[in-house]
Amino acid sequence: MKVSTVVLVIFTTYTWMCHAEVNSVEPPDNVTMSDLGLLGQLVIQWSPPASLQNVTDCTVRYQLEYFNTYRNQWKGFRTLRTSLRAQFDLERDVQVKLRTMLRGKCTGDVERSSTTLELTWPPHLAGAVGSRVQDFSCVFHRKEYMECMWVKGADEPQHSQHFLHYWHSDLESVAECPEYILRGGVRTGCLFPRNTIKEFTDFNVCVNGSSPVGPIRPAYFNMQVQNYVKPGPVEAVSLEAVEEEGGEELELERERELVLEWRPPAGHIPLHCLEYEVMSEHTRQDGTKWTMVNVTEDTSLVLPANQQSCARVRTHVHEYCSDSSFWSDWTQWRCLPAVAFIHTNDLSPAMDIALICVLVASAVAVLSLCMSLWMFRKMWKKRNEQKMLDSFLFWENQHLKLSPALSHP
């Protein structure tokens, strides 16, 4: 009887202790942030709360959220581990929310969670704010090489020197720009050969520098390089007229159509990743004009025939191969009938100036010719009038000479 009483007391005490633990789920302990030195790759670590160290009949999980400054939104994870590695913007505050989640027999299979622990680590940046580089941009040309360019900061000290460092998952440590782009002896960009680039992974970049008065404020960037591809121009564009037969058995009618064909651009972009845009402009016999825009994955397109039709093509990487991309340059216009076709959007500023000069020179030449003809006509008219006056005076003089002779025989 006494043994049963002891067992009952032990069981009651154990049950009470379990309920006490469940009702006091606490957030994780010893939360720390470590910088791996990989331009934004940070590790968040924590320990289980001390109150759950002896709990064996419940599963302990952790919910971590961090603010993704690149997308301006919170991103969350639930994990059994006590650490998380993620990419952060080292120019912004590192903001983390963390809580403990408990579920199992000790909770009656009901999930219990702790309060949310919110932590913030401010950035540690050296250098004046205005010394940070501006207008950083990258273009992955034809997937053959990538150019990244920047402009010096508004308050950058004189005689400054820029440095670009980068990292991706194939590198054990941070590497420096393989080839700097110079303008006037100043570094304004970096050229990445194809073998230094890796797609579909974090490509981290830092542009910093030094000056005689101190460091330049570092600028950090994170990208997926497959989203910065710019294809080369489409090649071998041709526009030909074809005739299709159709109609009654006794009388055949022929309808004209135009076939536009081209070849994919050179480079390392897979052909199935290319999408083409065709712009065509048509002029009917009555002089009215209209424009068509077609998008296709083929390398040819049938267009309606008109009094005159012109077309051009450009391409970019399709959305199922990348989240975004740059359009290639437009091809030259191809026209049928083959006449000169100048589109105002295709004219460069130099061509605009040259065209204006030609028009002005032509107008001056025409005006000068008109003035010359007018002056020549006026001079000719004056000369004829003078000749007529001279003739009149001559005959008048002759008449005066003859008159006395006739009066005195």
C-alpha cells in the first residue's frame, strides 16, 4: 500500500513537471551572428532553451525569419537545427526573428511556441557615405563574358583607387577582379571571362577602395548572373516575297506573302532559351501605314504583303531560362520593295546632325539658285531695255540728220 502511494506521488509529480515545462516554452538562448567573410554569407546560431534540455518526449523545432533587403520582404524557415546560413546585405541592418516550437506527448500533440525573440545587428561600414560608388550595373554579353561598370561617388576624394572583389559557391575564398576596365587611367569597371562566372547561384560583389584621406565606403551587390544576359544581334536576316496558289479549278489566284527569316545570334545561349520580337511596318496602296509586333520562338515569320513592308528583329532570353534579361540590339530594317527606309528611332545623334546639315545645305543651295536666277533675269531684262533705248536713240539721231537734207534741196 505504501509502495502504491509512492508510485502515485512520483507519477503525479512527473505529470505536474511536464505541464510546467509545456506552459513555459522559452525562446532560444545564446543567439549569435558570424560573418564568413564571403561578402554577405552569414551564419545565425543559437542554443536550445535551458528549460527544454531534459524534455525527451517532444520534438523541438525553431522558426527563424530574416528580412531580405534585396526583395524587401521577410523570409522564414522552420528547422530542427540550431543554425542557419543565409545571404545578407552588409550595407543594411541584419534583422532576425527567432522562436521555439514544441510538440509531442508532453503537449498533448498540441504545438506550443515561445514568444518571438527579435534581434538586430547594425552594419559596420568605413568611409564617408558620399564616397560610395554609384550606378553599378552588369551585362552578361552572349554568355561569353560579363562587364560590370560603376561611377565614382559624388564625394569621393581625389586620387582614389577602386577594388572589386567577388565570390560564388565554386570559390573557397573571395577573389579580386580578373581584369579591370580603365578610362583615363581610372578603374571604372571589371571584365569577367566566362570561366570566372557561375550561374544559378549567389554571385556576391563588393566595390570598395582607398584614398589618401582614408577608405572609400564599400558597396555590396548580390546577383544571379543568368538574369543579366544580353544576346548578340540576330544574324542573316532576309525578307522575300512568295506566291501561294489557290482558288477555283479553272482559274488560279495568286496571293503574295512575305517570309522573314534569320539565324540565332552567336554565343553560348542555348537555342531553346531564345525568344524573338519582330516589328514590321507596312504601307498600303492608298498610303496608309500600320505596324505589327510579333513574338515567336521560331526563326522565321510570314508577314502580309503590301505596297511596301519593312521588318526588323531582336531577341532576349525566355522567362523559363531566367527571371529577366536584356534585349539584343535591333537588326537593320529589311524592306520590300527594296527601297531606302529610314526610321527615326534608328538614327543616332550624329546621323540626326548630319541629316539636318544636309537638309540645311540643300535649302541654302536651292535658295542661292533661285536668287541667282532672279538676279540674272533682272540683269537680262535691264540689258534688253538698254538695247531698245540705244536703238531708239540711234534711229532718232538718224532721223534728225536726214531732216535738214530733205528741207534744202
